[in-house]
Amino acid sequence: MKLTRSFSSLLATVFVLLAIVLGCSSSGADCVGTVTYEGKTFEGKDKTAEQAKLNACNHYCREADPQYDVMYRIWLDSPKGKAAGSPSKQEAIFKDKDLLTYVTETCAKKCAATMNPQAQCK
């Protein structure tokens, strides 16, 4: 039972990471999402406008969200962060499930709901 739960959790994490990687690179993306925070614009790409907006929010969350910054710094000083080799803010979400969940679920959804991301599609 525990193995099944661990496998399911691992599979879900891999799926979310794949979505982030594809969203950030998206070679066949037709839409570009943008969100602006304190004068800086963050972009995300995808085939759909909604996902492009969400990818832009993921970008914002990793680079400029104040709460993620605090979480990252606390994690970085923790034994888990040190054991992970003190990765960058962008790489840390691949090393810690809680950071990943915050960026892709909590922060990105809040961004999408409150920061008015835009998308333009070809």
C-alpha cells in the first residue's frame, strides 16, 4: 500500500514537472502568456491561452513571488536544502515536493486569479 502511494505521488510529481518543462520550452507553442509584477514581465508559452497564462504565473512564482522566496530561503538553510546541494530557486522545485506544490498549485493559481495574466495566440 505504501509503495503504491509513493509511486502515485512520484508519478504525479513527474507529470507536473513535465508540464512545467514543456510549458517553459514549448517549441510548438502558439500562445504566449504574460504577467507583470513590479514592472517586470514574465512569460509562459503553450498551445492554449489558459495554459500559457498559467505558465507565465509559474515563471513569476519561481522568480519573483515574495512568499516563495521566503519558503525557498528557509528550505535552503534546512538539512533537506543542504543535502540537495543548495540548488537555485528554479531547480529547487525539482528537489522538494512542498516547493513544487506551492509554485504550481498555490502561487500559480493565486497569480492567475488576481494578477490578470494575458495571452496572445497566433
